Amino acid sequence: MDRNGYYVVKAIVIALAIGLGFFIADSIINAYILHRGNFSRLLFRPDLREIWVRSFVLFLALIFNLAYGQLKRVEDKLRIIEERFRRIFEEVPLGITLVDFDYRFVKVNPRFAQMLGYTEEELTKLKFTDITHPDDVSKDADLARSLFAGKIPFYQTEKRYIKKNGEILLASLTASMLHDEKGRPLCGLGMIEDITERKKAEESLRLFMQAVEEAPNGVQITDLEGRVIYSNKAIKEIYGFSPEELKGKHVNDMNADPKYASKVILPSILKTGRWAGELMVKHKKGYIFPIYLNTSMVRDAGGRPIALMGIITDITARKQAEKLNNALSSINMAIISTLDFNEIMQKVIVESARALEAEVIGIALRENDRWVIRYVYGPTRYPVGVELPPEEVDYIKMVVETRGPVAVSDAFHDPRVNNELMRELGVRSTLAIPLIAREKVFGVMRFTYRTAQVTFTDAQIDFAAKLGTSVSLALENARLFESQRRIADTLQEALLTVPEKVEGVEFGSLYHSATEAARVGGDFYDIFELEHGKVGIVVGDISGSGIEAAALTSVVRNTIRAYAYEDGTPALIMSKTNDAVSKISSPNDFVTVFLGVLNIGDGSLSYCSAGHPPVMIGRLTGVVDLLTERSPVIGAFKGLHYRSGKDKLSKGDMMVAYTDGVTEARHDKDFFGENRLIELVRNLKAMPAREVPKVIFGEVVKYSAGRLLDDIVILAVSLKD
């Protein structure tokens, strides 16, 4: 009996019971009224038949009424149940399917049809194997057979459906059986959830975790107290500890200062949500090294703190590079501060020994077919003036042939060097660089380490290479400055043409050509507007003379302008200009030049000074500052390193750029000099910029009694009120 029949029978039984009870009660009441309770006479008297008939009719009517009402309630209840099921079937966000034993869809809900792009009618003509990815059919069919055979009550699996348009749908399928009231299987029931987006999210998360694990920087997660929860692979490369060894450790255990994290880092993170800075930490091997730590708070979906995450970068190489760059800048300053080559070389070996922590330095120069030690630092077998023996010359020849740095970390075993000689000399490691001028190697500079073996870093080798270029340049500069400058009598007036007005600044300029044919060069200047409210300021001095110098002046001036319009830094502009000029200039030609880029909005000044005398800024307060960031001259060598400096020009400040004709103006044997010019600029602080060059030039002429031996350029610039 099905559920509907059960409700009908139940309704009839209830109606019969109620009707029978009513019939008996009615009969008893009537009998009592007519015969005063004589029930035996009531049951057999013929004249009471009418009462019995009436009661029976009422009995039947009552039964019908009760049965009809009960059936009506049953129908309403079934209708509500069916409506609820229909709504669930049609509106549930999951796909629902009924499948027969041939795998054919008996019925599907709208959501399933929508998921696959079919209509419900189209799907009822298909089997589920028809829309299953070929690689998943076998597995899905095997599970369905086991389900239909009663071997399993249900199954869950992830599978791929093929949509009507050919796209793949990733889905999670839960399948079970529907049975009749006697437990016999009717059909399969499938519940399908679209997990395409979830799978994409899981794949993204997997890729993210893999990226974190393989990241070149260290990634570490700790609890809110600072105990390590997770470390990626890079952490081992940084600290030497494996992630397993670090798990559960407190970050204090890894810091050089065991209280720094608790006192500084953790309180800052808990207060502001992050902390970033440099930190000294301990390696597993015991040595101390620097890292850069960027730590932030990790919060859950409700915004509550749950962990700390730190990104860790080993900055040992960067710190070493900074130290070496500073040393190189210092050496370059020494190189351009004097024209005495011997003085330059003594400064070079002392500064470079400190930078590379070398115990011994020797510089050997080629003299005809011999290699002679000319400069030394530290205790050595070969003093100044000694010719190197053949066994040492073999190493020198290797450097000459390489024309670049040669690093030997293990001198006792490296086959490139004489190991027996290295052991005899006690040389554990050595680094050598060639000194090159005019495409020829004229010397070799060698750094020696005896106490311990040294593994040379890229930064050290790069420093050595740049040092070789700087020393080579020092020799070339000394030779160039020792030679007489050629008179620049063909410098075109057009090369000194500047606009009458430049937006945002007031300026004055002066150019004076040499009147005596001795030690003169081609000086030039330029001032021009750039984009973004900036102004370019150029003052330069070319070592050449004649038509060649005029041509080179034009190239340098126009090249600087062209690259300045590309909006690069002064150092980049100077580097590009140097590479371009060095291709067309002769070996004896070089240019000292100052390039400044002034922002007229906030007065910020970035500049690059390529071997040029320091530009001065006379402050409204009476202080005179010098722009001391220095770089090599341009035009002599390709690939030189240039640096940008920064300063600021306030309202009322005066910037004065000039060529060395000002400070080298003579009175007998004395020079006008930098100090005298500083004092003069200090006293001109209230003067308009357009008047300043004339006043300075007048003082120089007065000092030298009109006997000027060099060209003079003076350019004064101030911000407009």
C-alpha cells in the first residue's frame, strides 16, 4: 500500500468510528425518551423501525462528511509536500538528477541544465556518460554500477562534465539510490556542485604557497609572541638553520641582540601593525651578519590579529657594495683633487687596502720589457724599484691577457698560479687588476691575503674593476693636465647663446675668452627649460683647442641637452654623454662639466659634477655650501661610473657655477683660489643674480692685474620671488 492509500484508509476508519458512535448514541437517546429506558423492548418493536432508518441515514451522512473532510485534508497535505519538493528540486543551487539503470537522465532540475548549457528536455535524451569527460567516464561508470548493485550506499567523487559549448565544468558529485516503500531501487539520485571557481582558488593558493616556498627572500611566520610557525627554503640559505630547526624558536634566539625583538620590534608591530628596518642576526655557524626585515601583522577575516609575517633579505652583499662604493667615491675624490700622479697613487693604495681589507698591495708598471714595482702597501718581498722575477711575471702576463680582474681564492691549489711559489710567499688569496690607458695595459695592481683564504664576492671584483678604471683615468688625467692646453680661439659665439628669460629663475652669465696664449681651454655654459617645472644648468670646460675643441664643445653641449630632455638623472645623462663623446674624441681630449637640474617648484636640485670645480650656493644666512659630490671627467674612457648629488635652493639663495679660470687666475705665484671665491660669494648674497658674474669677474681681473691665462665662465642662478 502506498502512502496515499494509507491516508485514505485512515480517513475512512476514523469516519466509521465517529459515525458508529453517533448512531449508537442517537438510538439510545431516542429509546430512552420513548420507552423510558426499556432497551429490550426498544430493539424488537416494529414501530421503531423509522427511528432506526433515520439513525442509519444520519450515520451514513456523517460517515461521508467525515471521510470527505479527512480526504480533503490529506490531499492538501500531499499538495504542500509535493510543492515543497518541487520548489527544492527547481530552486536549489545544486544540480539534481534522477538517473535510470541505463545511465539515462530521467529528470534534471533547472540548475543542472543551466550549469551545462542544455535544456532539461535535451538532457533527458542523454546518458550521464555522454556529458562526462572521456578520462572520467570509466571511474564514474564503475561507481554507478556498484551503487545500482547495492554494493555501496552512496559515493562522492570529483569529475569533469563537458558543457554544450565544449567547455569543461569541474564538479563534485554525490550519488545515492531512491527506493520504493518496499525498499526496491527505483533510480539513482545525483547532487552536483559546480566547484570550478573553488578549484581555481585552490590552484591559486597552491601556486601562492609554492611561490612563497621558492621565493628568493626569506619568509617567516610567527605567533603573536614571536615564536616561529613557518619558514620557507630561503631561510636556511640565510641563517643556516633548516625550517624544522627553527620551528618553535623565538625570534630573539636568532638576533645578535637577544632583547631587541621583544623591546622594539614586537611592540611596534602590535601598536602600528608593522615594522621595517635593518637588523644584525646570528648565523648557525656563529658569525653576525645584517638583514633587512619587513614585518607586518596577519589578521583573520574579522580583523583580529592571528600571526606575524616577516620578509627577510640578507643585505651582507649590499652593505659590502655600499662600503666599496663609498671607498671608490673617496678614491675618485682623491684622484681629481690633485694632478700629482705619485700623490694620487699613494692615496689609492691606502684607501683600496682598507676597502678590500687587503694585507699587501703592490703596483707594478711596465717599463719597456720589464715589470717594476713602483708602489707598495704592507710588508712584501718586493720593495719599490725592484724588477719582478720571471715566476711572478707569469701571473702578471695572465692579467694582461685577461684585461680584467683575476681573482684567485685558493692560491695553494688554483692551477692558474704557481702554487709552490704561493705557499713559499704565504699567499692564501690574491686579486689583480690591469691598469689600461689608450687600449694598452701599462700596469697591474695586486691585492694579497696571507692570514686567511678569501672568497671574493661580485661586489669586491666589481670594485676592483672600477678601481682599475679610476687609476687608469688618474694617470691619463695627470698626463693631460701636464700638457699645455691649446688655445680655444674658434669657439663659436652661438655655443654660448642662452634664452633671455627662463621661467621661475633669475640668472646672470658671463664668458671671457683668454687674451694670452697660455694654458687655455674652451669653456661653455647653458641654461634651458625642461618639462615638469625644471631647469637645466650646465657649465663646462674642454681640454682641447682650435676647431676640434669648438666642435667638441658643440657635441657636449647639445648631447647633454638632448639627454636632459629624456628626463633622466644627472648621473645617467652624464654617463650617456660620456659614452657618446668618448667615441668621437681623441685620447688627449676630456671635458669637465657640471650639470644641475633645478625644480623651480620646491627648489630641489639634483646634479652631477664630472671633474668640475665645486659649484657654490650662497645662502641667505651667509653660509656658503659647496656641491661636493664628484665624478670622473667625460670623454676619456667609456663605461665610467657617475653619481648624482642632491641639494636645495631656497628663496634668496644664490648658486654660482664657474670654470677653473676663476680660481686659477694668478697674482704672481698665487692663485685667486677657492677660499677667496667663497668669501666673495658670501658678500654677494643680496645682489641680483644678473649682476653677480660681472662683480666676480671684476674681482678676478683686479686680482690678476688683467693678465688672464684661461677662459672664464661664470653662471649665477637664483629662484624668482
